[in-house]
Amino acid sequence: MEAATAQQAAVPAKQIKTKVGRVVGDKMDKTIVVAVESQRRHPVYNKLVRRVRDFKVHDETNSAHVGDTVRIVECRPYSKQKRWRLDAILLRGETIKVAT
């Protein structure tokens, strides 16, 4: 028994992928769209290139809204495009009310 326990302890745990981004869409039920921005250096021109990627994220309680800064974690597939779930709302965005 002790040898099996020692062998399991030697195997590293899977590292959970997390990303921080801003909510850009919340029109769907239990789904938000999060834009995650990353930067990298161009291999030839050595200039910083900014890349923005959108992720469909599962939001069970519909608590996040457009403008919020959120942390998302990778999880099992919820649907064809949803592979991430909402972990925490880090900062609430300002809501702009439009007069009708």
C-alpha cells in the first residue's frame, strides 16, 4: 500500500488554466463572452503585438454583465463552444443607462 501511495504522490497534479478578461457579451442564458487580451513580441520586427481572443464562458447564475472584469477557469465541455466557466468577478464595470 505504501508503495502505491508514494507513486501517486510523485505524479504532479494537473495545473488548472485560468485567464482574466472583460465581459463583452451577456445576451445568452447562462453564457457570457469574455475577451482576453495577450501580448507577444513579433519574431521579425520585435514589436509588441496585441491579440484579443473571445471565449464563451458558462455563468450558472447569470451574475456577470458587460464591462465586468472576471477570472475564468478551464473545465469540461459544456457545449460545442463552451470550455470555460466563470470563477470570480474581480471588478464590476460601470453600467451605462440609455434614455429611451
